[in-house]
Amino acid sequence: MKLRQPHHAAPGDAAARRAARPVVAYRPDTLPPVDLAGLRARKARLTQRRSVVAAPRDAACIEVPAGAVFRIVCTGGPQVGDLNLWNARDLTERFYAGKTRALHGTHLSTGDRLWSSFPHLRPMATIIADSLDWYGFDADGASVHDVIGTRCDPYTARLLGGADYHQCCHSNLTRALAAARALDLDVAEGLVHDVLNVFMCTGFTADTHQYFMKASPVRPGDFLEFVAGIDLLVGLSACPGGDCSAEHSSDAAACHPLVIEVDTLPEGAEDDWQPPEPVPYDRSHGT
Ligand SMILES: [Zn+2]
């Protein structure tokens, strides 16, 4: 946090330095374009449905083949979900929230992509529908589906004076991944990563730019829908914060389940889906 009383006097040309023009670091129009109409047309052919439920204060994983649609649905009441994505064939390739934020902004919606970690940097999933897209940014500067927050976790909770709490999203995702792939708990924990905060309503305070959360506007029936670029293992935790209107990392909040639905082509149908390739950087790093 910046000092309210700086230790150093401003230089004489401080105003001129502050007046430098902001330049968007990564212009979205320089990214490969998204064919939303094509992705939506594909969705009409995906007539097989499976689903899994992330129980309150717990997480679930589900396999999603490349080219399938997956949809996170609010069913029981206002509830925030913490989403992790792994390449189903190589769990070390995973969602890169920080680079996704740099490319698309603090909060995601339709047309944005969830990019994977280095050395891959390819779109693991593309958002094709968002029933909360009407929310925009509110008077507090908040919006939904952020890639700012990391995930609630027992280490920070303990650091800040709480007791050991085992139903944080970090632990929920760790247990779910360990169970889905028969991994040791510590191996699974090392693969859990920063999330997309689905349905969570967050921003930065106007004065100190601190991360804040407020009651999610999500209601039963709301959904966020994606097309999987590559074969994915999708993990989702129903956050112990519930709608995240007050606190997380405790049993205080009302919590509800979240559903992940997966729509795929019927058995035996011909598929022309082309998974995106990793970025072809030569990886010599100047040596
Ligand atoms: Zn959480």
C-alpha cells in the first residue's frame, strides 16, 4: 500500500511526470480473433450432457474434451466459485490468471480467453456466454468474474490470526484434484493455481486501491459458459465465503452448490475441432 505521508518530497516536475499518457500494455485487437459465431454454432451440435456438482465448501473435478462446452451454473443461491483449469494430458500446463488479466483486464466476460502457463500460452478456454454481462462496472468500480484474487487458502487465514481452516478453496481444489487423478496430496497442492473467481464481485477501493469484495449479484439460473480449447481437467470450488458479502475462510457464510455441465458431440460423431498450438517461441532465451 502506498504511504499516506511519503518519506520523499516530490520533484519539481512531478506534475509533468504524472501527466504521461497511459498506454494499454496489451491491445486486445492484436490477439488472434475469436470466432464467437462459429463457437456458438458448434454448441448446437453438442447434444450429450454430463455434469458434476461442487458441494458447498467443497470442490469437484470433471474431464472436458477439446471442443466441448462447459458451463458453470448457479443453482441453489448466491455462490462464488473458484475455477482451476489443467491440460488433461499434462497437469503442469495450467490456467495463468496473471497473464490473462494482463491481456483481457481485471474481470472477464464473453469473448475473453483463459490462457495457459509458459511455455505454452494458448487459450485453454473461451467464454462464449455470461448471464451476468449486464452488470458491467458498478459505482464502486466492482465487477464479476475477476482474475485479481488468488483463492482463499489456509495459509493466509492462519497468517492473519485465524485457526487452521480446511475448507478454503485452495484445500478444496487440492482434495478434488488428488481424488480425480489419484495423486498424493502434496503433489496435487503444487498443481493448484490462481483462479478465475466465477460470479465473485470485486474491485479496488478508490482511495487505497485495496482489493475488496461485495455481495455477488449471481442468482439461481445464472451461468458462465466456455468452449474448451484443449482436453481439460476442470476443477471448481464452491467458496466457503458463499456470496462473499462478508468473509471467507470460515463456516460463517451461507453456502450453496455449483454445477458444472459439459456438453459434447454424440458418440461417434465426426469432429473437426483443431486444438490451439502453444506459442512457437524457440525457448533459447538469448543463449
Ligand atoms: Zn474461496
